[in-house]
Amino acid sequence: MKAKHTAAVLLCVLAWVSNAYGQEESLTDAQIAGVVFVADQSEIAAGELALRRTRSRSVQALASRIVTEHAQVNQEIVALAQRLGANIQRSATSDALARRRIDDLASLNEVETHGFDEAYLDREVIYLQQFVTIVDTFIRSATSAELKMLLVRFRPSFIFHLDQARRLKLAIGTPEIGR
């Protein structure tokens, strides 16, 4: 079951990345903000699910930090859009991410309690690796200096989340470590 779930998560993330890379050159700043906003919503939803399902204090701490920091990014994206008198815009990439969030949550909900932490961390490592790559691309392609600065400012926290997820993923298989 774990292998099947991991394979499904991998395919979903790869589809998201393929779609995002296929569109990144033509995204406007408002669409870039929309993609980041929806990606953050996905992280928040997965983190909230982890907070409800995990029994690991370490996974709870990571999920709590992810929820808090990605919510902060979204608040700042909304505030930036308001300051600039713009609206966050949808794109095919953000729409695909919204659909993917639903599928990811359904897949994680199907995992039994014993395997949840591993499935959640597998998803986080894959998702966050791609998210950091996309953010790097958006930093280069955004035309708004304020949007670039927002992405540059939050990029280290995304990398920290990725690093923590990787570490926990390694530790989770070892009894007494990371619990």
C-alpha cells in the first residue's frame, strides 16, 4: 500500500511540475502569485491533515511550522496584490494545483495511521523540492520587484521545510528517533 501511495504522489507531483514548467514563461506576475498562493494552500491543507493524523511530535512540529509559515506567505501575497491594486489570477497551473490538492488529501486520508507519517513526509519531500524549483524560476521571471522580494524572503523557509522533511523521513524509519 505504501509503495502504491508513494507512486501516486510522485505521479501527481510530476504532473504538476510538468504543467508548471510548460507554462512558467507565459505567466504574469498576478498568475505567479496565484500559483504560489494555491501551492501554499496545498501545503497548509496537508499540514493541517498531518496535525490531525500524526502521533509524532516531530511531524507535528514540522506540520505546524509549515501551516504557519505558508499562511503568512499567503497573507503577504494578498496584501501585496492589494497594495499594487491587482488581483491574484488563476492559470492552468494554479487550477492543476488545486485539483492536485484534492487528490493528495484523498490519498493521504486513505493511508492507515501506522503509515501516515511516512506517506506525509514522502509527499512533503517531493512537493517541497519542486516548490523550491518553481519559486526559483518565478524569482527570475517575475517583473514586480516586490513579488520577487517576497519570494526571495520566504525561499529560505521553504528550503528549511524541505530539509526538515528529509531529516524526519530518514529518522521516521528508526524507532525512538524523531518521535
